[in-house]
Amino acid sequence: GRLFLKLGERTSLVPLVVYHAADRPVQPQSLGYFPAIDGRLFRLGCGFNFFPDTDHFFYAAGEWDNGSTEYRSSGFLGAILPAWTNDWNTYSLLVGWESRFLPWMTMRSSVGYDLSRGSGHPPVPGGEEPDFDYDDLHFTLGAGFHLGHFDLDAALSEREPFPFYGDWGLTYRSYRTTYLSVALRWMY
């Protein structure tokens, strides 16, 4: 759930505090290379909502993510070998709108910018862990259809909802592709 703090007749503030932790144990090396992952992510953010009327909604939000991930593998006689760590900070800005065009149809769109700074890709010769910088401009377009007791929402987004990516646990935001999400809600 989200907390909406009313600021005025048509404005609200939406604070965000999230902490994720993940730990996947090491598998026996006889089964091949299976890394273990320990990770944590702390996310702090805030959104500002503006409602000019009952059919339109504008918002702006900012977030700061601070994360760390340690990748390990099992060695001789099951010993756990440290492999490498990633530490990063991501700063995100997002602006968007939502409008009801017809009594049964709502459209929405947003644009966002992410800036990631961190260190710790797999070790290179000499034991140094290189720094990384990453920035991304991403867009989302969606629609909602309200049909009696049913709501159908669909969205196209240029990035996966993070912090989790595939099987690699907690990662920084660096994987870009287009995602389709669909939600069907029945109100009884």
C-alpha cells in the first residue's frame, strides 16, 4: 500500500520507504557453477500529486536507491569463495499524467530518468573493481478500461520493475527492454 498525505484541496504527498534483502545459498559445486547472492536495497523517495479536476491527475516523483550485492560460489570441499560485490546508488526522477477521456477509458503516460553510480563488477587482473556509471531515459504508456464490474489495465514500459531482475536477485538498474503489463480486476 501507499500513504497519501493531503497537502491541499487538490494536492497530496506520497512518501516511499522500502527495504529489500535477498539471500540465495550456494549449491554444491558437483552440480556446476551456481553462485550464491546476498543483497540488500534501501529505497527512499517522495511523490507529489496534483488533481486539477476529477478526470485529470499529474504527478512528479524522486527516488534514491542504495544497494549492495555480493556474489559467491562454492570451492573445494564446499568452502565459500568470495567472488565480487556491487555497490551502487541510483537517483530517479519521474513525471506523468493520467486522464479520463471517456467514462469507461483512462489513459496515462510518464517519462523518467535514472542515474546510477557504483563499483564492483567482476574482479579484473590486479584485483581492482571498476566503477560504473549508467543513465537512462525511459517512457511508459498505458490505458485503463472500466467495464461494469471489471477493470482492465495495460501498460508498455521501457524498463522492468526493479529492484529484482530475473534470477540474479538484487541488481542495479541496467537492463533495458520493453515490458507489457496487464491487470484485470473484478469488483464485487
